[in-house]
Amino acid sequence: MVFFDENQAASEAASAFEASLRLWGTLSPCRTAERHGVLLLSTGTAIPDQNYALKTGEGPIPLMAGEVLTFFASENMPFTWWVPPGTGALSDSGEVARAGLPLQCSPPAMILRLREGRNAMPPFPEGEISVCRTPGEAIGWAASSLGGFGSEPEHLEPFAAFASSMATGKDRERFRLLVLSFRGRPAATALLTLPGKTAGLFYFSVLPEFRRLGLGKRLLDNTLEEALEAGCSSVALQASPMGFSLYRKYGFRECGRFLVHSPHTGAC
């Protein structure tokens, strides 16, 4: 049995999350700042869990909270404050809550060590998986992703701009926007960020009408291959209740929980 160091994995998952946010911060639709030890990122999409605050330094959390509230008020954006797993997480979470940002959810942090020669999936005659390379493809990805998460179509324009900047911008090789099409229709989406040796997996979803057909397994298998081919040794993610069992089956290990705070109800 291979030894699993949960503390090391938690640190790696937290670092990958921060690195992914910093990478997103370089995209043209995004606005970012780092003040008094807190990283702030607005993606331009008015959905709480698509705008982030993350503690990156030391200092009083009430002061950080003031910066967070000021920044997102100026952006006119709802937001979430993510406390990553690790030493001091519960203490930090308590301080964030006392600063007026209640805990909304606690998604598991999970990580997978990639390996060469994984068993290949059988042929897929009724579908295909592609990586978005054009603005039009990115817009289609954004629409399907919003549908998979039950988000309102009113968010499409800013979210499509966010996606297009990944597919066509100067750092496009550090992103993979993946779409699984089934019987001629977009059915599932995923975003892979490549900030370093540990890739970040985000926005993994299957549209409601295509669930329970094994399509999530297809897309996840291909996404992991993309990470391996890009030179990554691990993939980290924050699991939703719907995706948790699939990730476990693929060998992802839980290494703690992110504690997500927001003044916006239903932020998770």
C-alpha cells in the first residue's frame, strides 16, 4: 500500500487552488488585487462561487474582511471567501465568521497522483470529447457549464468572456476547456488549469438530461489524460456532493475540506 500523507496532500491542494486563482487573475475579463494578506479575484460573473477571496498572508482577519467587502462592493459582485484545509483552518474560519461572513459549505479537498498506463476507456461511438480552441467553442462550453450547474442563462455573456480568454488568450496552453458531446449535443464540461505540476480541476458537470449514462467517467478519464500529457503529476479539486463518489472511484483521496464563507445565501 502506498503511504498517503494527508497533511502534505492538503498543502498541495491548497497551493494548487491558490495558483489557479492567480492564473485566472491574469485573464483579461478578471480583476484582481492582494491587500493586507488577502487575494481578491473577480471573474466578472455575478455568481458568488465564481468570485474569490483567499488569505495568503498574516494579519488581522477583520482588516482583511474590510478589504474583501470594499473590493467586491466596488466590483458589484457577490463572492465567497475560501479557507483551505491545513493547520489553522478552523481558527481562520471562525474569525471569518465573526467578521460577518457565515460559513456556507465545506467541500472536500481531493487529490489524485497521476500514473502512466492507466486502463483506456473502450470506444465511444456515440460521442466525442474536444478541447475548445475558438471563441465560439468557448461560448458553447460556457452555456453548457452553466446548464450543468443550474445557473441562470443571464450569466452567459460574462462567463463566456471568462471562458474565451482561456481558450484564445496568450496563456491558452495553461488551460483546457473540455466538452463531451453525446449524440450531437453538448452533454458535459470540465475546466483544467495547469499552473504547475499539480493541475486544478474545476467546473466539472454533466447536464441533467445526460446524467446516469456514464458520461462523467468518460470526461474525467479524458481530463486526466490531458493533465498527464501536459506534464502534471497530480490533479486537485474541490468536490461537490454529486461528483464525490465518481472522484473516489477514480482514486482521488480526500485530504481535508475547504471552508467556504459568504454573506450571500445559497453561495455553494
